[in-house]
Amino acid sequence: MAADEKQVLVKADHVKVYFKGTDKKAGVVKAVDDVSFEIFKGETFGVVGESGCGKSTLGRTLIQLIKPTEGSVFLDGKEISAMKGNELKQIRKKAQIIFQDPSACLNPRRTIRQILMEPFEIHRMHKVMDVDARVKELLQLVGLDTYHLSRYPHELSGGQKQRIGIARALALKPDIIICDEAVSALDVSVQAQVLNLLQELKEKLGLTYFFISHNLNVVYQISDRVGVMYLGKMAEIAAYDQLYEKRYHPYTEALLSAIPQINQEGQPERIRLQGEVPSPSNPPAGCRFHTRCPKASEKCRIAEPQLKEIEPGHFVACHLYQ
Ligand code: SF4
């Protein structure tokens, strides 16, 4: 698809999500701090970053499970961050989420049939449509058999439970699904099967994914474009192949250097970052990465770099390219 033919499905415009700390010392936690980007219809936008960088908070804000402190979120051109009540409930049909731990989000006292009925009951659709047929169709879509309908979650394997999580997310025919570390809790072989399933469903149903992972290798396998987050900010955004070819931000370089290459000659030297990720309640001034960046200069300690398009579709927030 040519760049000018792409349709924006989701737009985050200067989104900030701040939380009050649990005690006075903790202050305000700036989980997401002035993030703007777009997700195109039919793409998988992968977001990667270390634990605590704000990627899950951002994902939940995109579908309004969390309200932004400032800024706006648009879905299909409508500002959903300004919606409330029934209007917002209707949007939930269009925007769903798959969580990391399927065991924690499937009610252990309900059968798989009851679990898959829930979305239709919440939206009062069970009386006006053939929900049984739809539930069977959902099971088929995720590669499970109808005999699973009478089972309870504890009777299923981890991979099967995640398939149920995916089926539930698909129930109301959403446009976008937030995959929040959706394969992180699975064994590597099951992980590959679930990634393949997500890819097949995307093509078959015309879905759009916001795919969150701390593992760049996993994000690479499924994403069309990748956003790299560091301490509540987007550090770099680019198409998968652009990023593979040339990454600019020193943080992205460090993340990528940790991925083993099949061809050892193409393996970049491992960049080991020093120090811990600073607290999001007290982020460093200037560039947030300067306390760990091997290329930091005096300017980086004072001035904050802005996310700038340095090649078509390739955005970088670093003074080295501004
Ligand atoms: Fe490193 Fe400076 Fe670029 Fe930040 S702005 S990533 S500290 S070189």
C-alpha cells in the first residue's frame, strides 16, 4: 500500500498519562508523557521497551481503559477520549484487548461457553442474534473444537487458554486489538503458534493490532511498523524493514544488538547499557535516556529532543539527528 493510501485508524495526539504515587515521596508517575503517533488500518504496530516504559499504559489508553491526563485519542476520526457512558461502551465493540496471562483473565468458575458468551451479554446482543453459532465460529477461528465449550479454563493448556482470550477479543468483530504481552507467558513453540494464529486472523478478518512486548525479537516477527519506547516517550518509530536496515536512536541500537542473528557476520557488537532505568516519577531532565546513553553530550542533559521525521516514515527523538 502506498503511503498516501494508508488510512489512519488510531491517532494519539500529545497523550499524557500521569498517576499519583502511592505515597507523598513517590510524587506523580509520568507513565506516558506527551506521545503522538498514528496506527494505520490493517497494520500491526509493534511497541517495544523495557518493563515500566509505559507501553501497556499507552495501549490501555488507546482503547480508553485508562483516560489520558492530557491529550486526545481518535478512533476512525472520532475523539474517543472525550466520550463517556453509552457512547464509549459502543466503542468497546471496536477496540478490544488480549492480556498477557490468560489464566488471570478467564473466570475459573465459568465454562468456555459462558466465557465466550460474556461480550454478547454485556452488550445485550444475546437476545437478538444466534450467539451459539457465533461462539462455535469463534472457536473454529482460533483452532479449537466445540468439545472445549463445556470445559473450564483449568482444563486447558496455556496456549489453548490464550486462544480463548483471542476468541473473546474477536467476539464483537473489533477493528483494533491491543495485544498486551499476549505471547510473553507462553513457551517458545506455543508462542510461535499463537503469533502465526494472530497473523492469519489479521489477514482473514482485516484486523489492526497494537502489539506490545518487551521482546524486540517477538515484535519483529509480527510488526509492520515498530515504536520504541523509553521512560514514557517514543524514542524511534519506523517500518520494520527500515529499522532493521538502519536504526538511529542509541537506545534502539542497544536493544537490537541483543538479538542473536542467524548469520554471525551480521551480528552487531552487543551494546550493554549501564545503570538502571530512572524512575518515571522523577525522570531526568533533557533527553530521558542521557543517564545511560553511550553517546550523550552536554546538550542531552539540558534540552529534550523532539520526535522528528528524518527519512520518510522514520521518526527519531535524538539530538544527533536534529
Ligand atoms: Fe543519547 Fe543524546 Fe540522543 Fe538522548 S539525545 S539518545 S542522550 S545522544
